[in-house]
Amino acid sequence: MPPHEIVSDEHWAGTREPTPPLKPGALVVTGGGRGIGAQIALRAARAGTPVALIYRSRPEAASQVVAEIEAAGGRAIAIAADVGSETQVHQAFESIDRVFGSLCGLVNNAVFAGEPARLSELRMEEFDAVFRTNVGGAFLCAREAAKRLSTRNGGAGGAIVSMSSAIAIGTGAPGWVHFAASKGALETMSRGLAKELAPEGVRVNVVRAGVIGTESRLGQNAEFRNRAIASVPMGRMGDPAEVAAAVLWLLSPDASYVSGATLDVGGGL
């Protein structure tokens, strides 16, 4: 399957409806240039939602997603920004305001895993960098999105979905404690935000992805990848499009009474 191909509805026959439409306004997707983020952006655009991609690297990948959306008649922009920078996040959302005017939601998909290291060798700089993107970045983007979505501020409400990982609940390997801890913190923060923002018309949920066939996963050595697949009860990797379908459901009015939830998309993990 090409990296950005949308899985057809025939693939899902008997298991799901076509992607439901979202509320009016643009959807912001961080880390939207490839993998799960790209699939989320493409599926949202397919449902008629304008999309704003925020990316830190690989501008050619983000541009490709925008081109695919526009070729299909949709609207999309790509903005280079480091989600761990308060200034850059603020500027990115102001740019989105100028182009689209309003938002319908946010997907916190940007991620930085860092390098594996034993506790005795893990540098504080690496630990901080992981938390800066995975927790700080999600916080900064959620804050900007909530300012625009909250009915308290005159918004129309909306939804925020943050991407977590099965590593947050103890399925991760030694050497990745910094990454696992950041995803655990993200889940805790999301539950708190769900309670805080619910009275203001903003739903907040988490998708906890398992072993997914992203570019980084497929680039691992075969032995490590096969061990990961063997841990999955369904016996296979998930497709990024399968994760995207779960995210789009949580963003949609079909999930209007769902907030503070963590949806596992991990083949039984």
C-alpha cells in the first residue's frame, strides 16, 4: 500500500460506515506529514473538513499530503513549527485563523521517542526533549485549540484527540522509560482536560495505539519487529488507516457523549 493511500470502504465492508462528517471549521493535525497523522488528515479531508498540518521536519512529506487533499478537491495547508515552542505554536494557530477562520478540533499526533537508553545512561537532555514534545507540545496545542473551541470564549465547541501508545501501560521494552513516562503523562493530562473543558463544549479523548505499521516501525530490524508483532493477540501490525478511523470517530458527532476516554487500537494488547 502506498504510504498515503486511503483504505477503501470495501476494505471495511460490514464493519464500519464511511468517515462521518465533523463539525464546521478546520482540523489541526500535528505531526501530520506521514504515517498516522497523514491518514488522519486525508480521512478528515475526505469527509469535507479543511485540514491544517503542523510539522517540524520532512516538509516534502507534508506538502505531498496537502497536494493529495487539494487534488481531491479539499482544502489544506502545512505549517512548519516546533510544537514544543510556545511562540511557534501561537504563531501557527494565528496562521490557521487567517486561512480558515475557525476550528472544529485538534489531533495531537506529533511525537518524539528519543533514543533507547538504560537508566544509568539516559541523559536529562534526552528526557527533557521527549517530554517537551510529547507532553509540552500537546499542552500548548490544546491550550490554543481550547481558546478557539470553548463556548466560554464564543466558540462552537469541538474535540481534541491525543495520540498515546501501548507503551504507556507497561507493554514497552526496557530502555524506553522516558518515552513511556511521557505517554503516561499525556493520558493523565488528557483526562484532566476532559473534565475541565466538558462544560465548555470541548471533548478530550486519547487513542492508545499498539504495534502499527508506520515508517519508523517498518524501518526496525526484522527480529525486533517480529517480536513486537508476536506480542499482539491478533498476530499482525495495525495499519495507520485503522488508527485514523478510530480518531475520526472520536472527533465526529457520533462520539458526542464520549469524553475522558482512552480508546485502545492495538489488536488486543
